[in-house]
Amino acid sequence: MNKQKKRLLLTDLLGMAALILADQFTKYIAVVHLKDQPAIPIIPDVFELNYLENRGAAFGMLQNQKIFFVFVAAIILAVIAYVLFKTPEKKKYTILHVLLVLIASGAIGNMIDRLRLDYVVDFLSFVLIHFPIFNVADIYVTVATAVLVFLLLFYYKEEDLGFLSFKQTKYRELK
């Protein structure tokens, strides 16, 4: 692995650490100031801070399935690590690195909660549309995944992602 690749992966790790710290800090603040308290309106009838201990996934699905969520997160993190290692150092892949770092950070942030607390701390609530209560890690994952899907559909071409092909990797190893 060359110096540029090592530097890029170190940047990815530092970015993840900063994002995870930000997520965990916001959850800590939520526990200290919101737990056992009434919701705090930020924009009345639109957006509020409202503490929730979420033992499920999005929209409260799959309640109390800690082992399942940790397993799925571990698989997602392994796939992200593989893609980050395989991604070329070219500038056109910088956004891919950023998006994968965001997704990994969100997955790790929520996994920390599940392992430490058996639930995820949620506290952001759009009451206007009755949207499920969420947290900063959820924002990382949701926004980054939406942008990633858009890029995969409309920006990156099939040949841009050839570095992920198992056949191509094996073929190179045979040369």
C-alpha cells in the first residue's frame, strides 16, 4: 500500500472518529438534559427535542433484536472497510470515501449505544409530519445512503466501479 493510500485511509479513520465523537456527545447531552423531561420545542409544532430509548430499528421495527443489529452493523462495516481499501486514490472517488465514512460512523455510533445500553438514544423529532424520533448517527446514515444511491445511479459508471469486481482482483493476482 502506497503512502497516498495510507494517508487517505488514516483521514477516513480520523473522520470516523470525529463523527462518532460528535454523535456520542449529542446523545450524552440528550441524556443529561432531555431524559425524563417533557419535549423541548425548537420550532413549535414542527421540530422538537424529545428523548427516546429506541430498542428497535427505524420506525421502531424489530424491537429488542440487539444481536441481529450488531451482526448487521458488523457486516456493513466489513463491506465498507473492503470498499475503502479497494477504492482508488483518484479525486473522483473522494465523495465515495466521505459517504462511506458517514455511513460507517453512523453504524458505529448506534452500535456503541446498543452494546453499552441495549438501546439507541434518539432525540430529534419532526412533529409536523409525525416522523420517527432519530439521532445524529441516523442522519449520517440516511443522508449518505441517499447520496450514495444517487451517485451509483447517475454519476459513477460501471467501469468506474470495476475495482470492486472479484473477477478483476483474481485476474490481476494471476498476472
